[in-house]
Amino acid sequence: MAEIILDIAFVLIFFSIVFGIVRLVIGPATVDRVVAIDLLTIIAIAVIALLAHIANRYIYLDVALVYGLLSFLGVLAVARYLEKGF
């Protein structure tokens, strides 16, 4: 049962990656591209968490947490640059 749920999760993650890349490529504004990159980092965090569960190596969750924090700070920096400039 758990294997089926993990397979469904990976399929949903795959579709999320496809939609994120589509938005990154055809996004008409820079803000759309920033949101798409943020979406792809969130998806990467989900992949890291799933792989941590599969490998029973929960230290990877610390990596996902740090990656999420750095992603948040990066999006804040880009948003500030787009709003006012440095």
C-alpha cells in the first residue's frame, strides 16, 4: 500500500516539474519565472523528503530544511531587486 502511495507521489511530482518548466519557459513576466523557479525548489524539497523516507536516512531532511531556507532568502532577494533594485 505504501509503495502505491509513493508511486502516486512521484507521478504527481513529475507532472509538477513539467508544469513548472512550462511556466518557466513561457512565463510572460519576470515575476512568473521567479514563481516557477520557487515552485521547482519546493518540488526539489519534496523529492529530497521522499528520498529520505525511502532510504531511511532522515538526515536528508536537514538538507531539505536548509535548502528551503536558502530558497526563501533567494526569492526575497529577487523580489526586492525587482521592486526597487539593490
